[in-house]
Amino acid sequence: MKNTMIALATVGLISFGSAAQAGDATAGQAAYATCIGCHGAAGEGGVGPKLAGQAAADVAAKLHAYKKGEQVGPMTSMMAPMAAGLSDADIDNIAAYTASM
Ligand code: HEC
């Protein structure tokens, strides 16, 4: 019985954790202001690739990779400094916003 209670509490914590990670698109829109110059106001692309239409999980994964200093594409050196200053919450919020474009 005691173990069942612990297991249920753990499941509750895990589902709360993932709910908290779902990005806030409104906050993401504000954070995206610095990205417009290269990715376009509607995420249509320009200097940087098109972001509109990409899944939130893909955008977040790439931003985490840039932040970690991993090579993503041939122009990683241009993008990496942009991701370096983003918090994990910023990344989730921006990904939610670009996925809504
Ligand atoms: C100075 C121009 C510039 C700015 C500003 C900029 N980016 Fe980028 N971004 C690029 C370039 C160039 C690439 C392609 C880099 C590569 O080859 O890996 C890129 C790649 C990306 C990618 C991967 C896209 C893909 O399909 O592979 C994401 C996601 C991204 N940028 C998000 C952002 C966000 C979010 C911001 C604002 C915080 C931002 N960028 C600001 C130029 C920029």
C-alpha cells in the first residue's frame, strides 16, 4: 500500500514536470524579437532557415544543440551565439511560438 502511494505520487510529479515544460507561445513571441532579423517575422526564413512549420520538439532540440556548442549546420557559428544566452524556458517558449506560425 505504501509503495502504491509512492508510485502514484511519482507519476503525479512526472506529469506535472512535463506540463511545466510545455512552452508559453506568448512569452516565446517576445523572446523571438531578436530572431526576426535572420528568420523573419513570420518565421519564413532569410539569413537563417525557415522556422515556420517546424515541430516545436525539432526547434527546441536544435536550439539545445547550438547552446551546447554542437555543430548543427554549415553556418552554426552564426547561430550558436544566439542560442547561448537562451534559458531552457526561453527555448521551450520560442519553440511553442515558432510551432504556432
Ligand atoms: C545573425 C542571424 C541570426 C539570428 C539573429 C538568429 N539566427 Fe537562428 N540561424 C541563423 C543561421 C545562419 C542558421 C543556420 C545555422 C546552421 O547552419 O546550423 C540558424 C539556425 C537556426 C535554427 C535551426 C533551423 C534548422 O532548420 O536547422 C533555429 C531553430 C534557429 N536558428 C532559431 C533562432 C532563434 C530562436 C533565434 C533568436 C533567439 C535565432 N535563431 C536568431 C541565423 C540567425
